[in-house]
Amino acid sequence: RCDPAGIFGLLRARRGVSAAAPAGMARVGAFALLVVMGGLWGLQFAMLKLAAESGHSELDILMLALVLLSVVFLCLLVFRREVFRLNGERVIFLVVTGFLGYVVPLLAALHAAPHIPAGILTLIASLAPVVTISVALLLRSEAVSPRRVVAVVFGSLAVLLVLWPETELPGRGNLRWMLVALAVPFCYGIESVYIAAYWPRGMTALQAVTGETVVAALMVAPVFAFYGLPVLPSFSATSSELAIAVFVAAGVIESLLYFYLIRHTGGVFVSFGTFVSLFAGIGWGMLLFSESHGAMAWIAVAVLCLSLGLACLDRPASVDSAAL
């Protein structure tokens, strides 16, 4: 899942995970795992771009990715013997998170990816923590603090620095595709606030991510049945299928690393994976697509880093001691 804010956003604060530095494992090892996790987050955006440019429709790519993710997560769930019963509360929760966490953001990313650099797509997606804070402040579910207000201001400025140059190009350049890509952080930001408020009692993190992935696949399936085309593997080094396979593998591995690190290091430490994913996405874009960025884009990166630093360091206090 390409969510730089982390699959469970504000959940780590509500579930009582420590915000301290790594204690139960070597600092160097924890940092190495954080770099791998952030690098995989960034790689997922590059793979979405590669898949979207390989000939298949967004709907075909989305359906195949969701089916593969569902199968892998279901296998992990059975292996850990975490099969759980559904009720009304859990079904609603999984429908909302599946829609906000997978269906809309992945469709938006796939729709915009062929038209904007992977690095810019990653930068836009990295706004998710800022959106989370903005929504929480608007709903008054979090206390207003100067640090959070400044984080939102810097995040908004980063968006303007990326979007403004496009308005001066003929036909407004790729502005509309960047606006489509903004659906990614908005969905993830809203989802984080929803998760923090409505997490079903007794549900584990693996159960949630498996359930919402399966539900997302079930939501897309009827549309795919009417409008989708069969996705036939070509086994080409540049094929859409290979990009999807890498996307799924990266999503599963970074999810497992996220759960491991959140238990052993704390929420604040893991939050800094957002910085790694931002620069990883830019790096993967340069490596795979020979992308280059102007001065304005790098200024936007610097401003966004300031915003993310304020967002990551200003976490609400935990309210219970349940473990993930």
C-alpha cells in the first residue's frame, strides 16, 4: 500500500505505542529497516507509473493489484491464525477504509502517473500527514497548537510551489493531473482520522489491512466485470504485470516492516519513514525514468520536509495501552 503516512496514521497514538527511540533493537538495525521501508514506499509510486504506462487500463491494473494483495494478506492471516468474525461495525469500517485507502487513491495515482514525474507524484502523496493534521484540526478531534498550524502552512506552501509553475505553461501544463494526484494524500489523511476515531474493538492491524484489501477488491470487481479487460501476463521486463508484481511485493514487505518497527521503536521514529519515502520516490524516478527537477520542485521538497518534521514531532499523547 502506497501510504507514506503509514497504514494506520493516528492509530499508533490511540493504541498506546511508545514514541521513544528504538530500545529493544540496535539503533543501526532499526534505521536500516526504516530506510528499506521508506524506499519501498517510494518504489511503489514508480511501479504505479511504470504499470500505467505499459498499456493496460487503470481498472485492470487496480483489480490485479488488489487480488494479489488480498491473496498474500489472507495467507498471512491464516498463517498467524487471526481469522476473525465480521459484524456491522467491522463491515462499515472495512468498506470506508477500503474505499479511502485503496480504491480512490490508487485509481487517482494510476490516472495521474503517466502524465507527471514519479518524484512529483511521491511529493504530492507525502502530504498525507499534513492532510491528517488539517482534517483533525477542522473536526476538532485534536488540540490546536502553533506547531501543527505551521506544519499545515508549510505543507500548503509546498503544494503551491509545485502547482504554480504549471499555471504559467501553455494549457496550464500538467496542472489537472497534479490536482487528480492530490486525491491520494486527501484520501489517506481522511482515512487516518477515521481510523483513529472508529477502530473496531478487538481487531488487529493485520486483520484490518487484510479485510480492507479484500473489501476493496470486492468493490472493484463488479465494475471490472463490466468494463475491465483480461490481464494476460507477458513476462516482459517492462510489462505492466511485472510492475504490479513489484508493487505488491513492496507493499507486503513494507507493511510487515511497518508493523515490526511500530512495535519495537514507537510511532515518532516510524513517522520519519515519510522523509525516506519522499526522497526514495524522487530517486526511483531519476533512476527508472531519467527524471530531473527544477529549482522550484527542490524548494518544495525542502518546505515539505519542514512541514513533515513538525507533523512527525507533534504527536498526540496515547490514550490507552493496547498493543497493535
